[in-house]
Amino acid sequence: MKRLFPVAIMTCALIALIALAGAAGANAESAAPHFDAEAATAAYMALIPPRALARSDAYFEGGYWLQLWDLVVGLALAWLLLGTGLSRRMRELAERATRFKWLQAALYGAQYILLVTLLTLPWAAYEGYFREHQYGMSNQTAFAWLTDYGKQLAISLIFGTVAVAGIYAAIRRAARSWWVWGTLFVMALLVFQSLISPVYLEPVFNRFYPLAEGPLKQQILSLARANEIPATQVYEFDASRQTTRVSAHVSGLLGTTQISLNDNLVNRTSPEGIRAVLGHEMGHYVLNHGYKSLLPLGLMVLVGFLFVSQAFERIASRRAAHWGIGGIADPAGLPLLVALFSVYLFVLTPVLNTVSRTMEQEADFFGLNASREPDGFAQAAVAVAQYRKMKPGTIEEILLYDHPSGWNRIHRAMLWKAENIDAADIAAYDAAHHAPGTVPYTQ
């Protein structure tokens, strides 16, 4: 019995020590900071002044109506060109100029693009110049805006004329299945435009130059190498001569890849915000969104051309004689073809938005995991609050948003941070950037 007594004492002491250690651990755990994603999201949203938030809401919601008015303006133009016989006279002018059908279609297409561009100039000026200045989005003078408008017209003439000639060639050669061949042609043209855009089209509007040497540039290139993006340079471009918006992109296909960010992003966003934005843009490249988007886009064009083929014949059967058009193969019917396709795209807007928004969400997830910059991601979302409604209703976002809303992006970033709060890099960032009492932690 005496021998058992010391053993019993030691056992009780050991149990007591274990209990004390457990209690200490529990106290330490309860005392450790707990990251509150909801509070962090609210804190970032609070950085946007109420007046600025109301302004961006008004700007973005006005864009909903602009989509409707764009359709109305387009339909009015179609009625004008067809109802006055102007489209028929444009076709006749093209026929007098050449006997080649493909060239007649091309000449008609060039006339159509020029005339529509001139007729819609007042509306385009309201959308792209006056309204942008009204909401503080534009830095351009009227002359600079008109200059860019002229450049866009030149590019539209090149690609638009080719598109019109190709579509009408498909209609002439495959009357019953033209919508299939027309879709293949249009998609091939879009791919070609994507290929040459970084090298030949984007520099038409802006000056591109290598980003200044420094740690940020090396970090961006390191992120690109880590994700097997074949880019050896990072370009900055002078978007501030046109707009106050921040933007970046990893553009190009099949070897023409280019990493670009505008000077607004460089000057108005922190290094972690820039890395977060570039991580997102690299996500589009790594996830092959440029290629994957071709399938849904091609299907929508295919169905749209089929709809146009059926609807055109029904409408033309009643109005062709009055308008002076001979059928769907007649280039003079292009205003009706464009009007029908515009109606189709307008109805399909929620589908188009969903496809785009889904890919943007995927790029968000990739960017967070690649850059590991949740606060930078939230900062970038706050920056775009200048021109995007931050917290729409659920149905509003589903139907009308082609990107996730700003609130959802911040919230997603903060949820990611909550799951990685113990990681060394996240802890180091908080220690370096947040003063005690300002971080949304709870004890």
C-alpha cells in the first residue's frame, strides 16, 4: 500500500499537468486572433464614400438602359436605310462599280459601315464622350475622342468589309446551309483578330512601353513563368490619356501573348493590387478561356444565323418589293440581317453575361491562388467601384453582370484569406500593413 501511494500521487500530478496544459492551450486558442471575413468585407466596402457609391450605381444602372437604346437606335437605322430605299441605291452603286459578286458585297459593306458610323456619331458621342465626362471617366478632349473614333472606323472598315463579303459568299454558295459556313467564317475572323490584336491593333490607340524595371516587374514575370505563360516582357500603356479606369490583360493566342497593364493601374493601385489583377488576367490565359469561349460563342452565332435565316425570309416575303431587295443573298438586305441579329443578341444578353461571368469567377479563383494577394484583390475591386455597381441584387447580377459584382469579389477574397490566415506570407502582410486595432479580427 505504501509503495502504491507515491505512484498514485505521481499519476494524479501528471493528470493535473495535462489538464492545465489543455486549459492553457484552450485559452491561447481563444486569445489567438480570428479573422472575420464578413467584417473584412464590410471594412473594404466602407472605404468607398457613400456619394461615390451612389454615383457608380447610377452610372452602371444607366448602362442597362443604354443596351436597350442601342437596340432601338439600330432598329431605327435599319428602318431608315430600308424604308427610304437608300440601301437599294447603295447596292446599285456597288453593282455599277464591278461585276464581281464578292466585290459588290464588299463595296456595299464599306458604304454601310461608313454611313452607319456617321449617322450614329451623335449617339456614340453621348455614350463615349459626354456621358463618360459626366461621370468622371474620361480624360479626352473632343478632338482626341474623334481621332480614336476615326481609328476605330478604319479598323471596322477593314474587318467589317471582309466579314460582309465572306457572309454573303456563304449565302450565295450554300443557300440552305449558309448559316453553318457563315459561322465558321466569322469565328475564323474573330480568332485572326485576337491573334493580331496585341501586336497591331491595340498600339493604334495607345503607346505601349516596357514596365519600369524593379521588384514589381520581376514578380509579375516570375508569376508568369510559374504558370508557363510565354511572356518575357511586361508592358505598360498610356490609357490615362483616354480614361480614368484601371485595367490589365494577358492577350493574344498562339504565340502572340502579351502581358499589359495600364498606367492608371500602376499609379493608383498598390503593388499587391497589381499582382492580384495580373494573377486574375493570367488565369484567363492558363485556363484557356480564349479557346474555351470559342465554343459557346460559336454556338450562339450559329443559332443566331439560323434564326436570321428563318426570320429574314418571312419578313422579306412581305416587304422585299417595297424595300427593293431581292432576298437574303442581296447585300441591300444587310440592314435587316443586322437588325434581326441585334434583337437575337439582346434577348440572349443574360446567357452571354453568364458565360462571361463564369469565366471571370474562374479567373478570380486562379488569381487568388496564384498571387496569394487577397487584400490586393479587394483593393482592386474597390478601385473599379468607380464604374461598377458594387452590391446588386442576386437576380440583377445573374441577368445583367458580365463580371462578378465588386462585393462578391471582395467577399470571395476575404473568405480565401480566412482559410489561409495562418500562412506565413498572409501573416507577414498583416503585420506589415495593418496597425493594431484596424484589422477586422475578433478575439
